[in-house]
Amino acid sequence: MTDEFKEQIVIVTGGSRGIGSAVVRRFAALGAKVFFTYRQHEEAATALAASCGAEKIQCPQSDGAAIDDAVARVAQQAGRIDVLVNNAGITSDQFLMFMTADDWQRVLDTNLTGAFRWAKAVTRPMLMARRGAVINVSSISGLVGVAGQTNYSASKGGLIAFSRSLAAELAPKNVRVNCVVPGFIETDMTAKMPRDIKRANIDRTPLKRLGKPDEIAAVITFLASADASFIVGQTIVVDGGLTAAAS
């Protein structure tokens, strides 16, 4: 790999495991100074930071003041912020008739409102520098209906619409916003799926396999790079052909 992102400052939310961890490692390998957030999983965060030179920040998605403080500290320490990857997300699956208001609100607050908080916090330094990239990580659950995931699907569908509107706001100041939509990827989340459901999803995917976190990370780093300088407000689906076959 080259030093494509040498001296650039990258923040990745939810970076300790899964797709987030792959994104942190790839940006670091490309020369970036990476800061990543985590909520729990202290051991995984510590190991990741040690392995690639990234810096960990324990910061919940629900705490707007903590997010503002984290962004201010990164900007003060590093001098600027070049890239934000809004990756942090949770699930709390349940059929709607059994879903509690807390189940609904917690998922929306983490996945959608949390992304809003981070994007708002980095907007000022990016606009002042007249450059930057924001990549929001959605899910195919935001594009197609998934029974038992009304809260998760609503949060991820909202993130797609949020990305488009924010792109229109920030593009005139050379801050690019795009959205990546992963399909079924080999993560802790999919590992918890019942075997028959996982097999059914693989069978529905034209490539007949789950995606790998590194494959999503490659798309995210591309969208943050100079090679994607004219790509704004787009929703990039990376799902092995799953939604194409369903349409």
C-alpha cells in the first residue's frame, strides 16, 4: 500500500471490531493518523490501537457533549480533521408488536442521531479548511424490508437520506458526503445469526458468500481519496449482488 493518506486525520466511529476495525487498519496502512471510537470492548480497542498506531477514544454515540469534546481534542491535537467515517451501529431486533419504545429509541439514537452528532461536530473544522470527506455506513436493511428490524431499517434508511441532504449542503465548500451500504458481511453481528438464516442469505446473494470487512473498507477509503473527488451524495451498495437479484 502507498502513503495515500499521509498526514491526513481520520475519525472512525465504532472502530474496535468488524467493519470499523478493518477501516481503521486500512486508513492506518495508507498513512493516515486514525482516531477511532468504541463504547465497550476495551481489550479489542487496545489491541487494535497497538497493532496499527491508531488512537482509541471511548465515547458513546448518545452523548453529544462527549462527541463535541472528542472532536475538539482531535482537532486541537492534530490541527485538522480530513475524514469522518460514521460506522458505529447496534441492533435490537424484535417484531414491532413486541418492540419496546426503548428498543426503538436506542437503535435510532445510536445509528442515526449519533451519526448526526458526529457529522455536526466535524462540519465546522472541515468547512473552515474548505475540504473534507464524510462517509456514512448504512446497511441493506435500509434499502429492503427485513422482518423484525423496523428500528434498525428505519435508522439505516434515514442515514441514506441524511447523507444525500448533507452532501447538498456541504459540497459547495468542497466537503464531500457519501454513503456505503454493506450487504451481509463476516462480522460478530452476522456470526450471531441462526445457521439457517445465514445460509438463506448466502443463497440469495449472487456471489454465494458473505462479504469481508476489508472489502467494505476498500470502498470507504476510495470514497475518501482524491480518486473520488467528483463523487458526492452517492449511495454505494456493496452486497455481492443481493439487492440487484431482489429487484
